[in-house]
Amino acid sequence: MQTHSAKRVEIIIEAMMERRLTEALLAAEVTGFTVLPVHGGSGRSGHWTRAGQIGRAGGMVAVVCIVRPDRLDGLLDAAFEVVESHIGVVSVTDCEVLRAERF
């Protein structure tokens, strides 16, 4: 089966910034993304968990996008505008997709 090169972008950001990030992605013409809850982790500030939290204020989400390589710069520019002044991590990896027309 033939596969096609793509880029997978994962953005971990504070849950309260989810809407701002997804609106920025839509404005940058990113045609799809998935938002996942993040239950905990460890980073520069140490270990953290959502256990015991009632609201979204202290939580994190992961926004996952897969795009054609020629659309990567626009996505990263849009994401950086949001992530720059907030807690967040952006990673980019190469991936392969089966139906390139969907990206």
C-alpha cells in the first residue's frame, strides 16, 4: 500500500488556552486536529497531576495535528503565537499517511 509523507504536530498546552489555540489553527487553515486530555506528567517545574482538580484551570490538553509538509510553517506560526507566552510544548515528527487528500 502506498503511503505519503506528512508532519505530526503535538502541542501540549494549558486547558484554558485550548479554544484560543484551536481558533488560531482554524484561522491558519489547519483542516483537522484532535484534542486529548492530559492527566499528568513531569517537566521543568516537576511532577504534576490532575488528580483532585475540579475545574480545567490547572489542567493540560494535547492537540494533535497531521499536515502536509508544505503547510507546517503556517501551523507552527499560529501555534507559537499562542504558546509563546504560556506553558506549553510543541513537537514535530515525520509520519506517513494512507490518504494524503485528507490532509
